[in-house]
Amino acid sequence: MSDSSTIKKISIASFIMMTSVFASRVIGLAREAVIAWAGGAKAPVDAYQVAFVIPEILNHIAASGFLSITFIPIFARYISQGRDKEGYQVFSTILNGFGFLLLGFILVTMVWAPEFVRLLAPGMKDPVTFELAVKMTRIIIPAQFFFFCGGLFMAIQFAREKFLIPALAPLIYNLGIIAGGVLLSPRFGMEGFAWGVLGGAFLGSFLFQFIGAAKTGMKYYLIFHPRHPDFRRYILLTLPLMLGLTMTFSTEILLKFFGSFLDEGRIAAMNYAIRILFILVGFFGQAVGMASYPFMAKIAALGDMDRLNRIINQTLKFIFLAIPFSVLFMVLRHEIVQVLFQRGRFDAEAARLTAGILPFFLAGTFAFSAQTIVARGYFALQNTLFPAIFSTLCVGASLPLIYLFMKTMGVQGVALGLTLSAAMNSFLLFECWNRKSQNKGKKEVYLFFLKMVFLGLMVAGVLFPVHLGLVQFIEPGSVFRALALCLFIGVIFLILMPLAGKSLRIQEISEFFDKIFSRLPFRS
């Protein structure tokens, strides 16, 4: 298969996943808006966010988030060789063995939940908030079993190059949380959202993915062969990911760890800000990473490193287009927060706090997006050990930095420290990849990054003064004012970007807008 054919397939799959991720982010923002309406930026929302720490660690240990990465290369080999039955036997062994182990972990963490919460959020001293965090933790923990099983079901579909039903998983999950909050929060408070997490995980990640995998011909066997060579290979590939600390995973944990030492509502405000960041990260990083990985794994299996490098380089250049978009979000930070969250118990002070944090996260949009692609290069070569060790060392090295910024800048310092950590991890990991793979196109990637930084500064130089001038003439305080500003500044941005792309001879900008607009329903 040629590069152009592979890129075309990745483009189609990316569009499916982008649509899913974008829709998921929109629904996710609706979820956060409902949470903000019900709880604002207060202690119960802090407790709700802390309640995810243990489940997230459990999910990480069970490698639920890495099942597609480690299982796809193994399973795809059986499919390509026509050995489907043996592939499903390996799948069943992994599902049975790790599933049973996960159920044991779930039982232990539910029993010892108070001790774990006290360890992982040591700054949470209020007894009412602490007890609420423990209670919601116990509700959310069983959802990890559904995520684990669903991860394997989705991996089977990805290996078969089926993306549609897996794309529904985050949508149904977020809708479940919203339904739980709307229906149950009037009586149970934030606990209603926790029950929504459990229901959404069952429907979106387990039931629908089981149906999707079954449609591809999935077979399940009540067997367990721990000595099977590919089961051992799976353990060797997955173990570093279980024990290692990725930057995305660590960001969620460290945000709550350091936030527990700050004033009430700071964890909630950082969470609202990072959900806005993840709109861009999901669009530019997660969707492309998920869609491109099956193709990268196949290219890596053929040993064609030059072709793999070309795919990675082109994908990174696409991801760096996020830089000017992040500048747009910085300019409109107050309006975005107001439109998304400012209602109910989320008052003007909570909006000001969240908007003040947001730029420090947005500065790392490119880094949080790029690290998913670079790491997948190693994963495609079935090398999970080096990126796991490397990322863990980067996270460890960043802890004093985050602490220093927290002490000097407060909640904004935590956000800045996490952003700098992600940037350090992404650049250093990419440079290690370049040395390993002898990537001849790395200079083009770095040059494109510098062009995007320059373009971002140009965009900021135009949009910030325009925004400042418009604020003087549009009456403040209303959602309609905020929407009007977003619309006006957004139109200027959409005009400015293609013009800047042509003047700077950045072909990728024109291609990006052409691909987006060509898929809009009103285009003929």
C-alpha cells in the first residue's frame, strides 16, 4: 500500500474519530456545564473530582487505556495470517486473566478507599468533603471493569479497521453522566453524577462495544493459557505502561494532588479549564493518534522506518496547527468560560478564577497533543518500555517544578508547571525517537513548529487589540455579548488563518481548511 493510500485511509479514519472526539468534547463540556450549574466551584465538586483519582489509577494499572496500543499489533498479526481462531483465544486469555485480576483490585480499593483518598489528596482536611469523596470513589470504582472489557472490544474493532461504534463510546459515557446528574443531583447532590459515571461506562464502553465487536465476528472462549507466547508478549508490552507514568495520566492525578493544598474550589476550577483545553487536544491529538495507530503498526511490522517517519512527521505538523487555535481560545477565554459554565451555582467569581487559569493550560495544547503521536511511534514497534521509563522520569523531574510554581503563583502555577512538564516530555521524547529511527525529516518538523509559533504571535497581535476594542463597545455581563464576541473574533480568525498561510507559504493550513470544509454537509 502506497503512502498516499495509507494517508487517505488515515484521513478517513481520522475524520470519523475527529467527529467522535469533537462531539464527545462538546457533550463533555455540556457535562461540565451541568456540573458547574449543580455545584459551581465549591467543595462538593472538589470531592467529585478527587473521587476519580483511585479509579483512574486502577484503570492505569489494569492498562485499560492501553489495550488498543498493546493488543492491536498482536491481534492484527493473527488476522493478517488468517489465524482468527488463535487470535480470539489470545483475546479470551487476556480478558479472563486480567479481568479476574481487575475484579480483585476493585474489591481491595473499595474496602480501603478512605486510606487511598487520604494518601492521594493529603491536603483535603474538611471531614464532610473527605467523606463525600470516599463515598463517590466507591460508586465509580466498578466502572473500571467495564472500561477494561470495552477496551478489548474496541481493540478488536480497530484491528478490523472499524471505527464507528468505538467512536460512540465517549458520547454515551458523557450522556450517562449528564443523565445521572440531571435526574439524581436534586436529591443526592454530586453523588448523582457518580452514579451517572457507572451507568455511562456500562452502556458506552461495555454493552455497545460488545455488540460492535460481535458484529466483526468476535469469538469468546472460557479459557486461560498463561503460558501462551503471545499472552506473555502482551504482559511484557503492557507491564511498562502499567508501571510507567504518562504525562496525560499524571496531569489528572497531579492536578488533584497539588490542588488539594489550595483553597476551596481550585481543583474544580482547574478541571473546568483543562476540559476546555481537551477540546483542542482531542481534535488535534487524540483523534489523529487513535486513527493513525493501526496503520502505523502495520507499517512498523513491515520494518519500513522511512515510511513510518514520514507518517509521524506529517502527523506532527498537522498537530502543530493547534498553536494558533490555542491563541484564539486565549483571546476569548473569559467569553468561553462565561458561555459554557456561568449559570446556577457557577457565579462570576468562579468564571474569573477559571478564565485566569485557562491560558496557562492552553499554552501546552501542542505538547499534550504531540506526545500521543510520538509515543505511538514506539508502541508501533512494540517498544513500550522506553517511553514508559522516559515519561516516568520526566514526571518525577517535574514535581519540584510544579511545587515551586504552586508556592509562587498558586493555582495558576500548578497549571503552568503541568504545561511545561508536557512540553519537556514531548520534545525530549521526539528527539530520542529521531536518534533511534534516524529521522531525516525532523528539521522540517521543528521548522514548521517555529512557523506555527510565529503565526500564533501574529494572530495574537491582531486578535487581542480587536478584542480589547470590541469590549469597550459591547455591554458586558450577558451571554449574548460573549457569544457575539466569540462569533466576531472567530470570523476574523477564519479569514486571517488562510491569508497568513498563503503569505508564509504554509501549505498545511490550506489543506487543513480544505479538508474540513469539503466534509461539511452543505458543500456539494
